[in-house]
Amino acid sequence: MGFLTWYLKMLDVRPIITKSVSAGLIYGAADLTAQSVTMRASDSLYLIRTLRMAVFGLLFLGPAQHVWFNFLGRILPKRDMATTFKKLIVGQLFYGPSCTAVFFTYNAFLQGESGREIALRLRRDLLPTLTGGLMYWPLCDFFTYKIIPVHLQPLINSAFSFMWTIYLTYMASLEKAIKA
């Protein structure tokens, strides 16, 4: 049995766990890539940060993707152009901003930031990140909703997240926000 056959079987047998592990591995790999791209020769990998990212993918993103894509597939089951654009718009208005806000909050909390510091970080970083996402995610979402079957949408979304996560982990690693 090949890997793809095994993976598809696991999606049927244990869908949430399979999607969660996939998201965790992709988020961890994206963080390692982000660190490798930005580190100097004298730096070493910050594996705690990578673990934080992998755990986020495993415990939050994988289950959230499962629920989100199944929900959209139920309420908007067609894959015609109008339905695809409806899914895209709903995702841009609700799913993306929610996941990004949770990501920043989770990451800042685990870095020891206070509630006030987290609020300042969200005020500083959330809108620019979401604006940046408008240059990337609509095309990814269009492809995902139009072409990919619902049970594979979380995997494709996680694959697209690889590049996005490099950007997110960079944004999340910025210094604490200080009130000006």
C-alpha cells in the first residue's frame, strides 16, 4: 500500500486526527523553513518555537479546518462559480481573520506576553497580516473550493499554508508591541 492510499484510508478512518497531524507537520516544517531563511550563520534553530507552531497546527488548525470545510461543504455543496465565490468571501470574512487572531494570541501567550501586550500585538499586526493575506488566500481558496473534494480541502489548505506560515511565524516572532 502506497503512502497516498494509506493517507486516503486514514482520512476515512480517522479524519480529524489525520488532518490534525498533517497540519501540525506542515506548520512545524514551515517554521523550520522560516527560521532557516532568516537566520544568520551564527544562529541556531529555536526548536521551542517550532514545537509551538506544530502544536498549533495539531491542536487548533487541523480540527478547525475539518469543521470549517465540512461546514461549508454542507451549507454550500456546489462547486459552480457563484458558490465558489460565496465560500471564498465567507472564508475571507470569518475563517481567515479568526484563525489569524487565534494564532497571534496563542503564540504571544506562549511567549509570555500579558493580555495587554497581546491586545497591542493584535492591534499592530492583525490588520496588516490580513491585508497581506488578501494578496495570497483568495487565489488559493478559489482553487481549493472549485477543484478539490471536501475531504482533501484541509490538506490542500495546509499545503498552501506552508508558504503563508513562513510569513505568519515571521510576523509572530516580531518584538512585543509597545504602546507609542
